Amino acid sequence: MAIIRVYCGVFLGFIRGVVFAIGYTLVYHQLIFTWHGPSLSGAYIEVHGTVQQTRVLGATQFVTLRLNDVAGYAVPFYQNHLLSVAVHANQPVAMGAKLSADMRLKSKRWRVNYDALDRRIYGFLHGFSFTASSPKNITITNASPSIRQRYLAWLKAQLQPLELKGVYLALLSAERSDIEPKHNQFFKHSGIIHLLAISGLHISLLYGLCFIGIKCGLWCVAHGVRSGQWQQALTNRLVAGAALLISGIFVLLCALPISAQRAWLMLAVFVWLYFSRQHYSLSRCLLIALACVLLANPFALLNIGLWFSFLAVAAIVIALVQSQRWHWLSRYMFIQLWLFIALAPLSAATFGGFSWASAPVNLVAVPFVSFILLPLLIVVVLTGFSEPMLWLLRQLDLALSSTLEEVIELGPVLWFSTGELDITVVMIYYLAVMAMLIKPSLWPVCYAGGLFVGYCAQQWVYQPRWQLDVLDVGHGLSIVISRQGKAVVYDLGPSYFSRYSIVKNTLLPIINARDLQVEHTIISHSDNDHAGGLEHWLQAGYGHTLKPFHNGNPGICRMSELSWHGLTVRSIWPHSNQQNDNANSCVVHISDGKYNVLLSGDITEREEQQLLTQDKIRPVDVLVSAHHGSDSSSSAAFIKQAKPKVVIHSSGARRNWQMPHPVVFARFAAHNAEQYQTKLQGGIRVQFYDTEMQIKTAKADKSYWFISD
């Protein structure tokens, strides 16, 4: 009976914990994240906000506002609703300024694709709720920037002359935007990018330096004055509290990243347990820190940084426990090995690969950052960038930057690409490791191996013959046709201000995540929404893939037919140079002998009629609508001849463009075609099997109860 009572008590305690967690999360979501203001009807309303971020591109300033008042509704101080808006103002908009204007607000819409990080989660966690267009009656009132903004401005001004200023800024403020892309990529490939995160390394060093500094200062002040043991203990508590407070202020200045929250909370628990003379352990501190983080924000579980941070510390704790009697050097090497074992699968699931050399590289990098670079940076800041300390930093910067330039080419060699790694495989891996820790034997490994083999066999049996992905790129088009790890890319999506492009932010990450080898590229025509990312595509090294259909010249699509891994890829238009870019669109027919796909670019009814006259249109299973569903295309005669079973409209959410046009939508509906829209359903994936064709949508497969768009 005692055993039954114990087990029932544990079970009931678990149920109570689950019920509390669910209730707390629902209340938190309703209180913190839910918009309780006026409904957005598309009409102009008066908006007041505080400028959080600005970015100038040409004559336009892109401003991020923290909403304070919307149409008379005062946004509660504990809610963080952000608004993105383009401002054409004569005076520059400064950080911290108050901006008022009449705007038409609409909910923020994030692009959602398979095999890519879900940016909706980022927007949800950071408060990006709305966008606005055509602001009128703009009033800007300059105000003092926040303490963090002034801290960042001060750091940037002091670090500006240094070669690796972006790295130092990240180490001192968690602001990574100034790190050069080539350096950031090298840190990722070598497995040391975690050192740039504000974590236990930073917090413990700052705490230690502050504790020693305050202690020495008090000793100098009270030198020669005797004090009792209770006074000494009281002084230690005060010094520890002051050092903890300074560390907490630093975490606030860094905008409360998850890793820093975890480190500071663990340190606070450790200090409290130490001075209260209670039994403590690292695992207990870690669990208390996790509970505090989740109480502060239960949706922090959506932040991948939380998983990396807590999993890394858990791995260190396990390694320390299992190597208690070892030599310190052996323990240090064992910790690095455990970190690799713990983080490699999570890295593969998140980034499509991991650094196979992370353990040996960290053996050198961690001591260098811990005992040389980071202490020097902290001392430089605490001394207000005094000239002697700044001189030392300059000498170290010269040596470090030259060394980095010599080894930066090794980055890709150190990275092992795993491609698309299913979360099920990751879960099996971690369950096997946990089972091995609980009961060290081969049985957990054999059991996990059986599960893994069974899962892989199931995936292999149900693997589609080939696949078509119409990416969610806003107003534009980009399609990936894949088979057996090889790919054909049709169109590259838009680019904006020659800086932001779909190629860099969506297409290339998807290709890398799936470990696809792109063999051919087809560009329908030279409009920005179809070929805007060409420059970045060429920079990525894919210029040779343009030869079959463009002969190296992306502005001209030539008639060509290609037998590609069991598929026939054939361009059926244009047969000659046409009067405009849309008319010159490269229309491509793809077939495996059973299923047929037609990609129609931006052709209009005129070109459709010529294709019908030339008898080049055959019934197809999947049609990507011409010109994003515009009413200038998709004539009744064309639809009648093509007889598509599935129609995919790749279009943006701008309502004034009306794409797909209601008339076109009705035409396809009259022929019983099943229609999909990227602006509503995200990326559309069509999988072709031997006996069937399956259609999946990214938003349906990545649906969250707490996000609606």
C-alpha cells in the first residue's frame, strides 16, 4: 500500500503540475500577447508609438514602433506590440523618438515555408504584430534614447576603429547585427558561435571581477579595522549581492537573452544556497533557473536559444558528475566531448548540419575567450575605455583579425551537412542517451537503433518519386523541383534595395537544409519578382546551372528539352523574342510519364492563345497560375484545354493587387480545379508517388494555436 500511495502521489503531483502549466500559459497568452485594442478595418486611424529601431534605405526610413496608443486605446505597458512602417520624412527618425501619424494598420504576415526557420515564432516572441502603409500627418518628437540604446551607441563609438568590432559588440551587448557575414559563418562552421552568446561564461566572469573589485575596495577602505566573523559574513553577503546586482544590470543592458537569463538565475540561486548554507547542486540550480525562466515567459520554450542553453549546461553537469575523480585536463576534454554529443543533433535539426570539429576547436577557443579576450573586454568597459586598456585591446585585435583571415577558408571544411533531419530522429537519439545514463548497458542503444532503423525504413518506403515546392515568397515566384537529392530551380523570387533577397533569406537556406544539389536553373523572365535574387544566386556559385535553358544568359530563355533523372523538363515558350518581359516568360512543362506540371511564368491571354494555336497545351495535373493569378491571364479557353486538377497561385498579401483575381479564381473553380494560395497557406508542397499525388501546405503543417494570420 505504501508503494501505491507513493506512485499515486507522484502521478497526482504530475497531473497538478500539467494543469497548472496549461492554465498559466493560457492566462499569460491572454494577458501579454493577445491584442485587446480596436479591430483593424483598413481605415486610417491615429497611431502613437516609440521608435525602437530604424533602418535607412535610399530615401526611405524603415521604422519599428512600440505602440503606445492606437485610435484612443492605450496599449498596456506590459504588452509589447511592434509596428513596422516605411516613413518618408524630411528629418531623420532617431531611436527613442515619439512618432504620431494616421495609418492603415494590418496584422503582420510572415512567410512560412517547409525546411526553413518559422519566422512567425520570432515575430510572436518579439512582438511584431502589425504593419502599416501610407502614413499621413506624421509628427516626430525627439526624446532621449533608452539606457540600452545609449549603451550600444557608446560601445559602437568606442569600438569603431577595431577590425573585429562586431565580435566585441556581441560579447559586450548580445548585439550581433554588426558581425561581418564571413566571420559569422566561420564561427558557425567551427562550432564556436555559442561563445558570442551572453551566457554563463560572461556572467560568471563579470560577477567574479565585480566581487573581487568591490572586496578589494572595501578592504582598502577598512584596512586595519578589526571586525568579527559575523561582520565579515555580512560583508561577503553585501559584496555578493552588489556583484549580483551589477551582473543583473548587464543582463538588462543585453536585452534579456535566454542564455543570459539562465546564467544569472543559476548564479543567483547558487549564491543564495551558498550563504544560506543549504545543500546545493548544479542540477538543482539549473532546474530552478528553468522554472524561473518559464514563469517569466512560458513561451520561451519556442526560443531555440533556450534549448541550446539549457541542454549545454545539462551536458556539462553530466560530464562533471561522471568525471569527478579525473585529472582536470581530462575532465575539460570530456566536457567538450559531451557538449558535442548533446548539441550536434539539435544543431542538425535546426541548421541542417553541425561542426564535426567543434570539440577540438573549443579546446582552444574557450580558454582564449575565458581567460584573455572576455576579461580584457570587461576590464576595458569597466575602466571606461581607458587608453592603456584600449591599447592592449588594439594589439589583440590586430593579432586576432590576421589569424582569423588565415583560417577563415577552413570554415566549410569543418561543417558536416546532414540535410533535412526529422525531429523524430532527434527525439530517438536523446531518449537513447537518457536511457544509457539511467541504466548503462547496450540495451538502450539496441532499442533506439531498432526504432531508428524502423523509422528510416518507413520513410524510405513512403518516399515520393519527386517533389514540387512552390515557395512562399510574397509577391513573386520561386519553385524547387527535387528528385533523389538533385534539384531544378524555377525563378529566384524578388529582391529589395539590392540587400534583402528571397535567394539569401529563403531559397538558399532551404536548399542547404535539404542538402540539395542544384543542377539546373530556369528564370522565366527578368522582372524583379521573378529574377530579383539573380545577383545573390550567382554569388552563391550557381551561375553554371543557367546553361541548358539560358546558355549562360538569364535574360533569354531558349527552347530546350532535358531528360533529368527520369523526368522530362521542356520549355514550350517563347519560340521567338516577344514584345515585353511578361510575354517572353519561359513556360516549362515537366512530366514523369504519368504526372504533368506546367509552370507558366507571367504570360498573358495573348501568349496563351498562341500556345493553343500551336497545340502545345496538354492536360496537366498541376498548374502554377500565370502572372500570380492576374485577370490578364488564365483565359477560359486556356483553362479548358489544360484541365488542371490542382492550381497554385503564388502571390503576396497586398489587397489592392487582387491576386489571384476573383474572376480568375471563379474560372478555375468552374472547372473543379483544387486551388491553393501561398499568401494564405504558405509554401505549397506537391509530392508525386507511384499511385497518388499528395498536396501539403506549410501553414497547415506548422499551425500553432497561439498564432493566427
